[in-house]
Amino acid sequence: MEAESWLSQSHVMLDTLRPISCDPKAIEMELANHQVLRDDEFSHRSTMETINRAGAELLEASSAQEASLLRQQLDTVNQSWDSLVLKTQDRQALLEEALLEELQGQLCQQGEHFQALLERGRPLLMTRPREDGVCPTQIQQDLLLLQNMWTSISNKMGNRRAKLEEAVALATGFQSSLQVCVNWLIQAEQSLNMAPPPSLILDT
């Protein structure tokens, strides 16, 4: 039976999967691959329904001995199907949990970096003149945007799987925006460090 062969192959594939990676990008790729299996599983639901309908009709028309054997076969197929559905659900949950944990770990580090960035950036914003079309006011707005993004990410992480995709997208955007501000502050610090000390000679 084609369904039995597919079930067997799917079980083998799930049972031989490697341990979940600690790399968020690798987990995202595995989630995408796992979704292919889930889509395939969904497409086989109608096949299982057809098998059970046909089996029920055969049971009514079969002798007691034949019906007993057929019932065993149907039970075996349905148990295999139910087991596969649970396996795919469990794997999905494990992957999502792993991704969230890794992102939370990274974002906690980024959060500490962000707070340090704010503390370092405030005095620079007060002394850094407008250069290259970028003014302190713009950087202040960027830092405020980062603060709002951080709050939003934290809330999305709290909602966990229900907001997984949105949380991942926000986390990526936060990290990119944070790096822009980090680069600006590094340049600001370098410029201030290279500036000559103020003269003690009064102009006359």
C-alpha cells in the first residue's frame, strides 16, 4: 500500500534526524525543511480518510475472519498515522522552542550591549557636531527606535510560538539597526579622541 510505504519512510526520516543545532539560522532552515514534511503530511490526510472509508465498507461486506484481519491492518495504519502526526508536532515544537531560546540568549546579550550603548552614546550626542548629514537628533531618534524595538521584541518573545515569525523578523531588524548605531558611536569616539586639546591661551 502506498500510504504504508510513505508512513514508513516518514517515520524513518524523523527517527534519524540529527540533534537540533544551536545556530538560529540552521534552526530556521530546519524549520523550513520540516514544514515540507508537514505539508506532505497534510496532503495525505485525504488519503487516510479514503482508506478508512473504504475499509469500513469492506468490513461490512467481509466474513468475520476477513474482517478481523482487515481491522488489524486498519488499526496498524491508523496507529502509524497518529504516531507520525505526534512526531511532527513534537519536532515542530522542539525546533520553535530551540529557536526562541537561542534568540532570547542572543537578545539578552544584545540588550546588555544596547544599555551600554545608550550610556556611552548620551555624552557623545551632546558633543558631536553635525557631520556628513547625520545630526545628533537623528541618532537620538534611532536610539529611541531601538528602545521601542527592544520592548516589542521582548513582548513577542513572551508570547512565544504564537508570534515566532514576527519575533524572528524583529530580532533581525533590531540587530541590524543596533549595528548602525554602534558604528556611528565608534566613529564619534574616534573623532573626539583625535581632536586637539583645548588651548589654554586666551585670544587677544
